[in-house]
Amino acid sequence: MRELKKLFIYVLLIIGTVVMIAPFAWMLVTSFKLPSEVNSWPPRWTTKSFLSSRIVKVVPSTGTVSTAKGLSLREALTFVSKKSTGLNLVVNDDPFYRGTLRIPLKNAKYSYGIDKQKLDEFIQKLELPQEFSNEYGTPEEFFESVFLYYKSGANPYFKRSEFTNNLLMTLDSLFDTIDTIMTFGIDRIVDDEERGNFENFLRAKQKDIEELKTKLEKFKAGTELVLSDKEIHEILSIINNYNFVYDGFNEISDNYNNVFRGGLGTYLQNIKFYTEVATYFGQIQSLVVDSDIIAVPMTKKERIELLIKRSEDLKDNKLLQEIVRNVPLNSVVEEFAKRLDDRILKEYELSSSELTSIKTLIGNLINIALENGIDVEKEASVSFENLTKRIEEVVGFNLSYMSTKSKLDAFAEEIDNSENLFKDITLNVQEMQNLRNIYESTIYAWKIKTAPAFVKDILVKEGKNVEIVMEGVHPVYFVDDNIQTVSLTFMFSEVVKNIFQNYVDAWNAAPFGRYYANTIFVAVVTTILEVIISAMAAYAFSWMNFPGKKILFSIFLATMMVPGEVLLVPNFITVTKLGWIDTYYALIVPWVVSVFSIFLMRQHFMSIPTELFDAAKIDGSSHWRFLWQIVVPLSKPVVITSALLKFVGSWNAFLWVLIVTNSPKYRTLTVGLQAFSSEVGTLYNMLMAAATFSILPVVVIFLFTQKYFVRGIARTGLK
């Protein structure tokens, strides 16, 4: 029986331990998870971050715009977004940052191009939807526009949910039209035989619509967001089995046929057009890729060398080389822009605000020139006046140009040698744009191990987009090759980096270094001050006699009954009046006194034998000396317990820190965790990673001081 009781107690202890540890274990596991795994159902204790290989889903597209995130104002004034020249594989999965990347391009069909005249002959045979016309640029641009509109654009025509729902609604609308004609319009047909034929036709079409809807319903569900070419051909085949056009003629037949052509007929026209273009597109691709693409990330040193090599043609390439070797890689463009601006400011004795205004105006002129196919660098190299004359020749009367030019003329009247100033700024802006393009293609570049000859670069942009830059081959020829996944393999060191990627991202998502420093400083200072003040107060209430001691101590204890939330408003008003908002004073001063700490120490001080005090008094010891040389050393467990409780409380403080701080300069870790929550949702994996490295110091401190904590609580007789 006794053994059974022990077993029962052990089982309860094990269950209790699991219940206590499970939330912390789940937090730790979540901190390693990829974004898609956080909200997966059912929840799992595993994560793909520990795997040595991954399959990543991608969606091929062309014609995207390449822009750089995180530009400063200075960079934004000198950077014009550039249309991508490669095949873009948009990652429809969790992002990746390292590993050996394999893009399955082997056996894909492609072409070096097609004769425009042959494409014209093909297009003449098609029934073009209203969205397309016979006028187009190159054959590749025509194919690109077709695929972007139907399959790979931001909101493609064949988007599964929208297309199928709209198609079914169109069938419902046609069914309702037939019902209306049967009810109100059939009697308008004078010829009895024709009326009977038309009525039978309409009844048959209603049955066909019901049957067709049943067959099309299955296309609403699928693994891909966009219908595949196979599904599109199947839909076309199903619809072609039914003839909804009435070949006869009567008083209302045209109304019916017009409704069909404007509804289901339009869908049928678009489906036929796409399938015919896609079929022809496949036929003109006569070449086959001989290998997959394999690429690996570059080292920092390799990126620096590549950046220097690619920027050799810049007129200030020596300045760039100096900057690259002395500043962090992510600050190169900003520092280069600053150096160019400083040179202009010094040479022409301008103010920073004047330079910013002039650069904005010249940036507008450059955009107007680029939109009209003008070579800005070539024209401006002669003179700034030559550039403006060229723009006037091309654009004629242009309100935007005239407004910008008049503002520049106003600056020219106030600045000496303005013609050279405008020329230098224009060339600097162009050089910054060239550098930004070189920098972007370098900072995202991966080293190619194996690839077809026409592949020039592989750019992996923040793990969310893979761009294959090609030379001599237009990327549109690979859109139809059904590249749905790429594969990644990781070395052991890369697996370790993947595991802790959330910690790196979380640390960089906010100034956590500053938050850590603030938290440690506030927690340590408040702990030290509280221990000193509590020790002195506890000594006074335990060893010293003065009038009203018991009443005053009772009042102290009574304040413990007041909820802390009640004190927030008066404390905030006091701090505001003192001008301490967004300062360390507001975080420290209101919390250096703790009644509980005073009570805890007093109870322990009272247990110290009075003989020690008498002996110290005989030796001539003062109260101050007796407190710090005898009482406090004998009360080490209680003092450490009080300090630990205060440190943890200060470390975890949130509400007070939130309302008295306005900037990251004074905020602590708990408030910093808000960076991962917003109106659109919470990044739980990042939040758990940040929470883990936020509580780690407290856990470590507790592990080293737990024996003092337990001893202090036990000696005071508290449970």
C-alpha cells in the first residue's frame, strides 16, 4: 500500500512537472519554427529548420519591378526602380537564406527568338479579346503580356477561385436569362413552328447549363492558386461539347445570342485565345536546356570583390573602393552618396537643404528624360543645358517639365556657376543610380556552380524571390516550363544557422541591443537602491525604538493592499510634472522602495539574537556599522531573495515602461517585444525567439541563486 502511495505521488510529480515545463518547451520549439509552421494544424513539436534539405514552392513570372527596401531619403532621391531582366521565381513558401540551391531547368524548352512576321501571320488567324490588339513591340513582349494577364500577373485571369466562381455565376446568369425569355418573351414569336423550336432549344440549354455547372464545380478545388494549362484545356474541351448559339432566327433570338456572347462567349473566347497562344508558344521552342542551375551563397569577401569589379566603369570608382574596404557592406551606397554630396557642398558652398531641393528637381528631369528614351548620361556629359534642350525637343510642352525647369532657373539666379553645379549633380545622380543597380545585383548574387551558358546571374532577394538573369535568351520562354519547386541542401553549419535564424531576425527587427542595455541598467540600479533602502528601513523597524513605530509599520503594510494599477495615474501625473517622461528617472525612482522587501527583511532581522547587538554596542559599534557589518551579512539569503525578486520584477516590467517612454532610447525588452505584433497579426516564431533571449538572463541568475532564494523564504517562515 505504501509503495502504491509513493508511485501515485511520483506520477503526480511527473504530471506536474510536464504541465509546468510544457509551455516553456513549446515557446522554445516555436522560436525555431518557420513562419508557415507556426499556425499549422494540428500543432507539431517538430520544425523543418532542423532538416538538411528542403523543397521550396515557387511561382515563375516575368516583368516584375526590382526595388530596394530600406532606402534612406538620400538614397531614395538617387534611385530609380528598374524593370527586371530575368526569370523571377517568386517564393510561395517559407523564405531561405543559405544552402545549395538547385533550380530544375534541365530539359526545359526555350528559343533564341521568333521572327515578328511569322507571329503576325499567326495573330491574324486569332480572335483577339478586347484586352489585346495587333499592335505590340517584340514577339517576346507579346507573349509576356499574354502570360502576365492570364497566368503570372498580380491578379491573373485564370486565378482558380475567381475564375471558376465568375464562370459559374455567368452560367447562372444565362440560365436566368433563358427563364426570363421563356416566361415573358417567347410569346412574341409569331411563327408557331419557330416558337416551338426555340422553346425546345432553350429548355435543352437549361439542362446543358445544369450539367455543365456540375462538371465545372470540380475545378474550384486544387493545390495551385492558378489553373494549370491542363485544367484550362479540359475546361475548354468540356464547354466545346455544348453549343449555346441559336442558329435560327426569330424576334428574340438576337437578344439571347447577345447575352451568351457577352457572358459565357467572352470566357470561351479568352480560353480559346490563351490555349492557342500557349500551344503556338510551345511549338516555337526548339532548344532544350542541358543542365540544372546550382548556386551557393557568396562570402562577404567575394561580394566585396564582385562589387569592386562591377563598378570599375564608374567615374568615382577609386572613392568607392576606399569606402567598400572601410565601411560595412550594407552602408556602402549611403556612404558613397554622402561623400558625393559633401564634395558638392564644399565646392559650391551650398546648404544641405538647398542641395536636397535641387537633387529632387533634377531627379524629376531625369525621370522625364528616361520615360522618353533620352540617354541622360550622354547628354549631360556635354552640358546641363544640352540635356534640357534635348528634353524640350522630345517632350515639347510638358507641364511637369516646365514647372521643374522654372524652379531650377530660380536656383540658378541665386547660385554662382549653377550650370556646372546642375551638371555635376545630374552626373552624380546617374552614377548613384548605376551604383544602386550594381549594388543590388551584387548584394543578392549567389555563386553559380553549374548553369546553362545563357545564365548570367542568380539573385536571391531576401529569400522571397529568385531571379535568373539571362543573356541572349528572353526569360518569357521559361514561364511555361512548370517550374513549381526548387530544392535546397544544407551543410551542418548551415543547419545550425537555420535553427537560430529567427533569433538573428528578431534581434535585428528592433534595437534589442539598446533594449538589453536599458533593461540591465534599470534592473540593476533599482535592485541595488531597493536593497539599500529596504535594509535600512527594516533595521529601523526591527532594532530601533522611536515613537509610532508600530503604527507607521502598520501603515506601510496597509499599502500592500492597494493594487498597483490604482497608482499608475497619480504616479504618471507626478512624473509628468517633474519632467521625467522618457528618462531613466521615471523608470527607476518610483520603484526603489518595496514594502514587501522591507517586511521580508524586518522579519529576518528580528530573528537575529540580541546578544549580538549588545556585544557590538559594548565594542562601540554604531547602528550603521552594526547593520552593514553584522546584520546584512547574517541575512544574506533574505537579501539575495529580495534582490532577486526585485530584479525579476524590474526585468519583466511592461505597463509602466510603456506609458512613460516614447522612444527606443529608454525602452526595455518587454516593450520591445511589441515589435512583432501589429494590427494584421503576430509573428509568433520571432516573438518566441525574442522572448527566449529576453528571459535567458533571469533564468541563469535564478539557477545560480536558487539556494539563497529557498533559504531566505524558509527562514522567514513564509510559504
